[in-house]
Amino acid sequence: MSKSQTTVVVTGLGATTPLGGDVASTWSALLAGESGVRALEWEGVEELPVRFAAQLAVDPSEVMPRQQLRRLDRNQAIALIAAHEAWADAGFAPPAKKGRAAKAESQADPEGFRVDGDRLGVVVSSGIGGLHTALDSYDVFKEKGWSRVSPFTVPMLMPNGASGHVGIEFGAMAGSHALVSACASSGEAVGYAIDMIRTGRADVVICGGTEACIHPLQMASFGAMRAMSTRNEEPRRASRPYDKNRDGFVLGEGAAVMILESEEHARARGAKVHAIAAGCGYSGDAFDIVLPDPSGGGQAKAMLRALDNAGLEPADIVHINAHATSTPAGDVAELNSIKAALGEEVSAKVTVTGTKSMTGHLLGGAGALESVITILTLRDGLVPPTANLEDLDDEVDLDIVRGEPRKLPDGPAAALNNSFGFGGHNVSVVFQRAL
Amino acid sequence: MAVATEQQILDGLAEIIDDIVGIDKSEVTPEKNFIDDLDIDSLSMVEIAVAAQDQFGVEIPDDELRNLKTVNDVINFVQKLQQ
């Protein structure tokens, strides 16, 4: 890391999650230890091995016109909803016109601060893309023939669709990207956004992740892998990282978006700063397509590279928002990786939380949502508890926050947000408290 | 299917356009150009054409669709085929 690199700050937050339709409602539910997991009420659900999931608290149809929704996959609609919240939170003027018209608009300055479109970038990831669109369109094709398939099917199912739509909505012309790495996708999106600003490609980047693939096929596919919890009789208690009786992850849906900005740009317009996006580290396990490397070496490398990228030491870390999906093997393996990366002494002092216990696992949206949660944790000095942690696994020897939120000490503080994806993708994003 | 009057076609088309792209029915008047005046993109035009085929019981080949630039073009096209 070079000492002269540009400082990147977070100036806007947006989210729509199983706990709430915006950041404020999601955050208060997290601090209260609530669960967003519910039984699925589908026809034929009894045929499935898993009959619950963490569905959105606010359906996009409640906040977006029907005509707009019919040309967006669910993952794209919620990415736009979260992006609008983040954009407004950052204090930017709303986009007055869409698409081609937005470009001309970027020159004008009627009310609020308007970003130069050539200095505005987008990195919005989805791990799966438009699964609902692909499957629903195939049903239409089989029943009614090709001419009745929506002409929007391709842009709705492509995994870069959300990124494209956000770029069009806000007139972003510095570049629009969609990094795809399963459950690490939107952690990588934050890292790429930091780099876009540090390398001078953009002053402001809209970054985040989205996922909406709670479909019978997904329940069947993850069920076939034996990866999901089958606690069908108690959905709210199913996601329980670090608990002795955890039995797999719970599928969730949602979107989270952040506005990242160079400190200079943010200061010039007097923006409020939620936190510093200090750096990001990556690694590849090169081990197995779905299993993490049991040595934890890959995960530890990602955390160490994140610290190096941010110019921080292990002792600067006070908190970790863990990947912690509630699988029997994964949760403990990550704690071992944390110890390998930070050392026994520092690891014993950090507070660790697993917020998927409340939100479920958003797959490609997880890294972004947990980045938002990590930012709020640093900003408000409160660690949300790991819900459903009743009987701590004997192999857990780190300080897992449970029961009540934990207060963080005042003053300088940094935190890691880990995300690991099928394919052996490891990413760790580091945020610092803005003082 | 009974032959529709010009007004019936206009009303039917306005309803389809409202349903698909959310443009108020009062905006859809005969002289309006779909792209320049109503800001309807080409993929939405395909959806509108498919819905119009069902509604008016006519076939709109892709070659013809390209020539239907205004609301009036569609009204004339449908009337011609229905007669």
C-alpha cells in the first residue's frame, strides 16, 4: 500500500432486506436480534426439503410501479430501490430524467449536488442473476411459444442487469461493472469500487449487491447439496451460526448499496461521512468448487491482504462481521482463519458477529449487506448480536456477540467484513470509523 | 372479430400502452410518434405489438412493425387488415 493513496469514504447507504424496506428499519431489527426468516407459502411447498426462507420485508411491488417492474427481474428492481435510498442518503439530487436524457441533465444543477456523469461509476453484483426470469420465461415459451416470451427476457436474466440499470438510472459513465463470484460477489464489488476511486477512474461509485432467487428450483438445488437448514418446524430459529445445533444456511433475498466517494470530493460538497472504506483483500482457495480449504489458509490470506491494502495492522481490528452461514463446518473454519490472520492475542480481543442469523444468506447480496452492517456498527459503536446462539459450539473460542448488542469502545476502530463464495473466492473488506 | 372503429382502436391501443409502459391514456393521441413523443423503446414496441395482435385479431409482421411510427400508423394498419 502506498501512503499517498486516495482516502475513500462512504457517504450513502441503502438497503431492502428481510428485516426492513430500508437501512433504518433493517438496522433497528438487527440490534433487536429479530429474524427475517419465514415459512414459504407456495403451492406444492410440501414437496421441498426446505420450506422456509428470508423473504423481503417489503415487496418491490409496494414501492415501484407495475409497468417498471414488468421489465426488471426482482434482483434488479430491489437493486434500484436500494440505490435510490443510498443516493438520497448521500445528499445527491435525484435523477430527473432516465437514461439518455440523464446524461444531458448531469450538466445542470437545479437543486442539490449533481455528480459529473463521467466521474460516476457503478459496481453492483449478483451471484445468480435473473433466475426467476429465466425459469418463468421458459414456462411461457413451452406453453405459448417463442413470440409470447418477453422481449426483455435477456436483459432481465443477465447477471449484470442490475449494474446496467443502476448506471442508466443515475447517468454513470465512468464504467458500470458486475463482479460475479457467488457469495463473495458484492464484497468484491466494494473492493472494485474502492479501486475505481483510488486509480482515478471515478470520484463517486455506487456499489453493492443484490439477490432474489428464492425459487423452488433453488430450494431443491441447495437441498440436494444438503447445504441448507431443514429446521422446517422452527424457521425463525433455523439460522444459528456457532450454535451446537446448527444444520445449514437459510436462503435470503435482498439488496444493499453504498455510495463510495473520494474524501476530497466528499469534503468539497460538505457530505456527511458514515465510515472510511479502507481497503479490500482477495484470495482464491484453488482447492474445491464448493468446499472451503479446511486449512483456512485462503481465508486468512484475504484478511491479511485487506489489512495490507488498507495500511493497517491486525491490532487495529476491533470487530469482524463474519461470513458465518450457520453450516457445521464453515463457521468454525472461519474462526480458525481469523486466528491465523490476526494472531491469538488480537483474535481474543475482537468481537465477532454472524448477522446471517437474522437476515438469512443473501448469496451475491451478502457482502454488500454485511458491509452496510459493519459500517453502521462502527458508526454507532454497537455490534448487533448473533441471534439463535443458545448453545455455543465447543470449538468456538472467540468472543461471539449474542443476546444483546455490544458497545464498541470510542476512538479509532477498524472492522473486517468477510465473504466467501463457491468457487473458492475469498474477500475481506476493511472499514474504519470516521473520526 | 367485428371491425373496430378508429376510436375503438385508439382506446384499445392507449390501454395497452398504459398497461405496458405506464403512459397515461390521454397522452396517446393519433399524431404521436412512439419513439420521439412517447419515449417508448423498441423492445416495449415489440410487447405492445404482440398485445395489439391479440386485442385486434390481426397479424403484425416484424417488417410492418418497423413502419408503424405513430399512433395513427397503427390505427390505419389495423383498420386496413380488418376490412
